[in-house]
Amino acid sequence: MNIIVTGGAGFIGSNFIYYMLKKHPADRIICYDKLTYAGNMETLEKALTKENFKFIRGDIADRKAVYRMFEMEKPDVVVNFAAESHVDRSIENPEVFLQTNVIGTSVLLDACRKYGIDRYHQVSTDEVYGDLPLDRPDLFFTENTNLHTSSPYSASKAGADLLVMAYHRTYNIPITISRCSNNYGPFHFPEKLIPLMIINALSDKKLPVYGDGRNVRDWLFVGDHCAAIDLILRKGRVGEIYNIGGHNERSNLDVVRTILQELGKSEDLIEFVTDRKGHDRRYAIDPSKVRNELGWEPATAFEDGIKETVQWYLNNRDWWMGIISGDYQTYYERMYDNRSALEFSKI
Ligand SMILES: Cc1cn([C@H]2C[C@H](O)[C@@H](COP(=O)(O)OP(=O)(O)O[C@H]3O[C@H](CO)[C@@H](O)[C@H](O)[C@H]3O)O2)c(=O)[nH]c1=O
């Protein structure tokens, strides 16, 4: 199979490329990535040594470039990871989220319509369902939960999902969609909770926890997400949505404390800061469909995955040092200098 992986220089996309190169060496992988601030060629260094891997720099919203790529590469499958993904950035500047996540998706779908495709897979998010209350641990997102978005990011991803479903119904494009919970693991960009906390703790900087730190996320090791997408591509039913999550709900504060413990650092580094606007309280996925239909199970327990992740950041300082010494530093200062410390004496 010729598989185009868009956004393959980012966190989940690059992990997926490595997963596929190992698991299906007979397939050809073409990574199409714009190399925004969150994409990184160092991440793909090992993939670039493989004969069945090719990198093309380009924007999914650039129609001419996308059509040219389809003409050259003749893909059988497209897996769309390309997205602006950071909620805080979408609150600052929604426009680029609409451009990449909505317009970019529509261009890819148009290319599939024009040139034909065996499968278009949209990598989506549990954030399209909005949030669940903390006092109802019995509630979970299923594939039938209504879309109810909170941030410009999640609204743009929900818009893209609706387009994908519409292209399936109107033009009969063979699509699948996956909606996954929070991922963690190697190559996670250090603006996100887990890598940010690891990196700050390593340099004894404050760890900024938004609000009261009780918001809950359902954490999944990135390799388990990749395995689920691979299964959906091979065995999933066309036109279907699959939720992916490992029933691993943790409050942000718990996650941060676990990281501090792993690194042998003091909890005094934690600083509660101004909350994220529209901050979703709890995400929790019901993964029954992907389990029952496709036999998927997460293979990595959080306790092991977080150890492995912390170790990865300790072993790969050059990778993240390169990132935090560039433009990222300006973002970090803007983001965190504007948040004031909160007093939570009883937390
Ligand atoms: C960066 C940062 C985050 N947080 C909080 C906000 C959230 O409750 C939690 C996780 O934040 P983030 O790492 O930004 O991830 P979150 O907003 O949940 O979204 C992630 O997970 C989603 C899937 O649920 C993906 O669709 C998004 O692309 C991905 O960014 O930690 C802090 O308390 N302090 C921080 O400095």
C-alpha cells in the first residue's frame, strides 16, 4: 500500500510512521508535513534512512501542492494527522486552526474525490464531545455522544469530522474517523502538559498547573493509539467513527505529582496559575466499540508509560533543547508570564 501520512513530523504522526515502518515493512509511507513550529525533521531522522519512506514538505490547505502529491504518489490510503492541535494557542488565535483543520481537511477530501482512494482516515479527538462533570464518574463519551465543543480548536476538529462524514455520504468517499483521548510518549511537543512538566522540573522551573488542577484527562500511550489506527485501517468499517481510550483517567495534579516523583523533585515546584478559558473539566472515553469490533486493547499501563516517557526526555535532551531554545521560548514567556499565580492553600 502507498500510505500518505499528513502531519507526520508532529507527535502522533511521527509515532505512527515509526509504528507502520516496523509493523508493515512492505508498505510505502509518504509523510506530507508543513513543518510548522510543532513539526521537526530531527523527529524523522531514523525514518529518512528507510527506502520505503519519503518526506514531502507541504501544507494540506495548499490545493495545488496536494493535487500534485496525489498525482505523483498515487496513494491507496491517506491518514490525516495534520492539525493545529494546541488548545491554548487556539484561544489566542483561532484563524490558523480553521485554515488548517477545516480547509486543509476539505482539500484532502477533494483530492480523494478527484483521484480516488481506498481509505481516507481522519484522526480526530475526544474534545469534539465537550466535557463531562467531575461528579458523574459513571458517564463516558461514546460514538453517539453529541458534539459539544468548548474551544476554537475542538470546534475546528468537529467541523472537520462533519465534513468527512458529509463527503462519505455525498461522494461515497470510503472514510473512517478515530476520536482519541490525550496521548503521551516520545516526541510530544513541550507545550503540552506532560512534556512541559518534565522539562520544567528538570531545570527546577515552576510547573504551572491551571486552575485547581482537578481537571481530568484520560491518558493513553501514543503507541497504543497508533496500533488502534492501524487496526481501523485494516479491519474498521467504512463510514464509522471509533473512540479510542484506555480508561486511564487522572487529574492534572496527579499526573504532575507522578512526574515529580519519577524525577525525585519537590512538589514545591508546583504553581497554580490562572485557569484556561472555557477549560473542559473531564474527558473519559468508552472504548467498547474499538475493543469489541476490532479486538484492540491498550498494551501500556500508565505507570510504565510515564516511566518510559520521562526516560525518553532524559535521553533525548538534544531534541527538546533545540525546540525550547528557538521561537518556542517567546511563546512560553507570553503564555506563562501573563498567568498569575493563584493561592490554593487547601489543595
Ligand atoms: C499546558 C498546560 C496544560 N494544563 C492542563 C490543561 C488540561 O486540563 C491538561 C492537558 O493539557 P494539554 O496538554 O494542553 O492537552 P489538552 O488541552 O487536554 O488537549 C490534548 O488532548 C486532546 C485529546 O483529548 C487533543 O485533541 C489535543 O490536541 C491535545 O493538545 O493540562 C496545565 O494545567 N498547565 C499547562 O501548562
